Amino acid sequence: MAAAANCSILFEIDYTSSEPITGATASYKIKGSRNPYTIYTIEPVPVSGGVVSLPPIDTPGVYDLVVTLKTKDGASVKKESSFQIGNCSKGK
């Protein structure tokens, strides 16, 4: 049986906050899907300019991405974006 192809998604987080960021999540799902978002807890919480790597994704398609940053006092901010998974190299 052949190994499934896995795609790596990396993105940079840039922010300015007067309060320390204490939590971060990345939620993603195939655009237009009725399936719930897959929620990935970003640990450790990235510093501004830090690079985040999502777990490998093997299903091709266009994905909605929502990144949420939270502070200790409960304030949060969300940024919506998207990415596309195509034909990725198969692992060996």
C-alpha cells in the first residue's frame, strides 16, 4: 500500500498587543464543507513574527483558516484566511 501524501502548511503570525498573548488556535476546514472546523492549539504561543506549522493535511482542496489569539484578560482577535492543498510529495 502506498503512503498517503501529506502537505505541510506554514504561516507567520504578526501582531502588536499591549497585553501578553496567552493562547492561540488555528481552526481549518474545507471551504463550503458542513463538517466542523478542525481546531489546532498552537503551542507554545508564538511571539510576533513566529512561524506556525499545522499538522500534516492529506485531503486536497481549498481550506478556510481562522487564527485566534487570546490574552489573559479574555480579549481575543480572529484573523480569517485560506489556503489550498494540492498534490503534495509522498512521504518515503
